[in-house]
Amino acid sequence: MAPTPSPTLPRARKTAAAPPMQHTRGARPRWMLHLQAVFWRVLMSLGMFFHRLAPPRPPKPDFSRVIPSTISADKSGSITLNFYVPKDYGTQRRLWTGRGLEDEEAGEEMGKIDGQLRRFSTAFSDLGAGLRRKSMTARRWGGYPVVINFHGGGFTLGKPGDDARWCGTVVDECHAVVISVDYRLAPECPFPTAVEDGVDAVLYVHNHADELGIDKTKIALSGFSSGGNMAFTVPLRLYDELHGFPRDAAPTPAPTTKQRMERALHGHALSSSPTASSTTSGPSASSESTKVEILDPDSPASPAQPSKAQPSPRVREAKQMPDIKLACLIPWYPPVDYTRTRAQRRATSARTDQELPALFTDLFDESYLHPPDTISLDSPYLSPGVAPTALLRAALPEEIIMHTCEWDMLLEEGEVFRERLASAEVGKKVWYKMVENVPHAWDKAPNPWKPTPGVREHYLGACKEMRRVLWPSLQAQRPAVERQTTVGHFPTAAPRGSVSVVR
């Protein structure tokens, strides 16, 4: 699709290390942010309840799993993964486990999956759906693509069920397993906990692919708003985790007060390392001849000559990690450049009356970027739009399916990032769509009487591109599979009458 021109000219800005987050007022204490976040979480839950009442009802997760956090060094906890699976998932699993094929009439009982029993119908509505199943499931267990989704809410609000309509649509249209991640929220768990939880989700899915029936080569990431930011930042953090946190020619973050005191006492500066990290949240690499050490910049700087009896506490051993290649990213209206202030973002908006109120944006920023004087706003785990070119080229998959909103204050930074991704330096294939005449998060309107117009068409358009990436072997069969059509030019492979498809 031809790129949609930006309504405003991109402005020049520095790409060097950004100063810590600046507030027009003093940072509020964590307990106050927590109380405000809880209040708005309750109200947002009510709004999403009404959103889910609009016909047809979105599906519920088929089962869930709770996994421990392993990447986040500062915040231990657990992460819940909610699974949406295709209708033949239980049958394929029973065949794989050797328990035989039982009756497949409507209402049959799905096999036990990790101690959880679920019933659903496997009847097909018409011959077209039967052809689709025959073409897409004539294989052994282990061939399902998987889409890992991250919900929105400014890293502070929201639940994984908020995107149930999207998850159900992807299941029907792409015959894929969809996992909605219940990552931990701020202010209880500020930056970069959400991104690290996302990495944990990807590692778990990859390591348990055989058990879950997932094709390791068909892992995609999607997300909305802040979840769209995670769709970009999780691969960057994952790449660093897999490769020992290299940071070649990256800018050095501003030292903290404690680090400056240590340097004054010992005459040693962390910035002397040629491969210092560009973020205070993740480790960086420092090389001495042939020995490579992984440094944790959150700990105090060590003296120029540390004692051999007690090695520096900043040394971490590199992990033996699998090689993970993501198939594609599907970000929806993501924030990608936190080096832009909210005032700069609002100045680019085409409709100021459609912007998110400052009440919410202040809460999001103060909660996630906490404490504010310790966050480097140009961190690739926060602002992928200004991440090093080499990191974007190496860490992101080749295919990116990206959507923005015309009346969104995030539109300009999204379009600038889209152009950078498609440039010769980064070299990604970007399928891009700006949704016209809609504000940020337009597809989550809390109207119980009818769904928001246009959501179905854009969801189906994204799924069409996802099928191209996730099911390349079906390109020759596309005319037979996509026998049904919808409003506009977006085809659908879902069964007629499916309640999982957004209408």
C-alpha cells in the first residue's frame, strides 16, 4: 500500500542521548499514582464491559497459563498468558498425544489442556469453511502460527481481555493461536518491567512450542497503543537478551548522582567503556582484550582497580539462549518516541478536541517513567523510533504491519518511524495504513448498542497481510480459501456467522 503522507512536515530533532524526563511540576509520590491508577482501572473496566456487550460478543480465552518472570531483575513476579485457539486445536492435540479421534459433532468436549476443561463446537457452518479447514489443518501437530498480543492503557491501565475482538478475529482469519499477555502495570511495576515481561512471554512460547503445538518460525507480535510500543520494544530487548546486551557505538546515559559521587571518589567513569548501554534499565557490555563482561549500570561504579578477591557486583554471566526469529509485527497506533514532550506531540495533532486529556497522559508518563530522573528517554526499550539503526535492522523482523490514527497526537512520530523502517538503512517491508477521521484507540469505543464502524474492515485488512506472512504456502490456494468477501476489498476466511469476527 502506498504510504499515506504525513499531515505535517517532520521536524528535525537530535538523536543523541536525551535528558531525563522533565515535568512541569514535581513528581507525585508512588502511593498517589497508585491510588489514581486504581480509580481509573475500575472505570476503564466498566467501559470495556460495555464495549464487549456490542454484538457480536467477543470470545473468551480458551485457557490460561501463569509463568514466572525471569528477565526483570528488580521486580520478581508472575505473568498470565491467555490463550485463544482455533476450533480444531483440541482434536489436533488428542491426535498428537495418541488418544484417538472422538466424536466431532457440535458441542463435543475438548480434551484436557493443562488441567482446564473447555467445551466448544467443532461443527462448520458451510462448505467454504470446510474447505478452509481441510487446506489449513491437513498437517501434524505443531504447525499453528502464534500471535502474542499486548494490550494498551499507557502501561498503567487495561487488561488482556480488552483486545478480545482482535484476538478472535486473528484466530478465525489466520488459523493461529493468539496469546494475550497480562503484563505487570505501572506505577507498581514501572519501566522497563512491561517490556521485560513481554520478553518472558516470547521466550516461554518459543521454549514450549512443541507442547503448545506452535511453529517456532511463525511467532508474531501485536499490540495496541502502549502495547504497540511493546510490539517494537520487546524484539529489541529480546535481541539484547539473546546476544549478551551488545551496544556498539551507542550514546552513554547521563550518570546518576550516586555514580558521580563514586567517580569523584575513585576517579573512574563508566562512560570510559566504549560499549556503554543507552539505557539505565538494561545491562551493557564492556570488553577487556578477549574477555567480555556484562555490566549492570544500576549498581554503583567500581574502583579503577577492583579487588581480585571480591569481583565487581556489576559482572553478570552471559546466558545460553535459543535463536528466536520473529515472523512479523502488527502495531496499532503506537507511541515510538518519548524524546518528544507531550506539548510537542499535541502541537502536531490535527484535532485537539480528540486528544487524550492531560489527566491521563500525565498519569501514564509519571507512572511508567518512574522515578523520572533515572529514565533515559532515548532508550531503545522505550523509544524505538530513535533506536540505533543497527539494532533495528538486526532485531526487528522483515515484515511490519502498522496502523496509525489521523486525529492522534502520535501520528507524526509513527509516520516518521515508518519511513525510517522502510529506508535503505533499516530495510524493513512496512505495510502501512493511516485510519482516517478517527482518534487514538478508536476501535475501543464503549458503545454497547453497536460496534464502531470500520473496525471489522481494518482488522480484516491486517489479517489478510498476516496470512501472507504466516501462511506463505497457501498463496496459490488463496482464491479457493478466500471465497467470502466483506465490505470493501478485504476478504475473509472465517466461517460465516462466526461470533469471533468483528462486525
